[in-house]
Amino acid sequence: MAGWGMYIIAALLAVWADVGAHPVPAFVAGALGVLVMGVFHAQIGAFDKKPPVTT
């Protein structure tokens, strides 16, 4: 449910920001957001659950 909500918010922000007029900055901002969230989930994990440590 939260995923759909964030998807709708992202779509509304993309329309509001007029992404078509500024495609390169929009792509860079999106790519940086994906990178930050990927690193966050790789290090801390979702909901503060650390990934299991394999030995």
C-alpha cells in the first residue's frame, strides 16, 4: 500500500516539476535518489532490519 502511495506522489511531483522541460536534471535527480535508497537498504536495511550476516 505504501509503495502505491509513493508511486502516486512521485508521478504527481514529476508532472508538477515539468520533467519534460528539464530531462537531464530530472534524470540525475532520479538516479541519485535510486542510488541513495539502494545504499541505505544495503547498509541499514528496510525498517531498521539489518541483513543477515553470513559466515
